[in-house]
Amino acid sequence: MKNLLKLLVARRLSATPIGMIALGVGWLIARRRKQRRAEPQTSRSRRRMPAHR
């Protein structure tokens, strides 16, 4: 149901230039949030080695 609502809102917003801007801004914000959530997991798995010993 939630996905259907998202689809309907996106279709309605995409019909206007201001709506397209709003969709673009929302997409960028969601993308940044997703990247920030993924960062701690990737930084834990990688161990840094010293440059020289």
C-alpha cells in the first residue's frame, strides 16, 4: 500500500516543473541517507594497514 501511495504521489508531482524539482531534492536526500547508513558497516570491515613498518 505504501509503495502504491509513493507511486501515485510521484506521478502527480512529475507533471509539474516544481514537482520535478521536489522529486529530485527528495531523491538526493534519500541517496545521502542511504550512503550514511552504509558507511559504518564498510569502515568496520576494512582495516587500515600502516604505510610502512
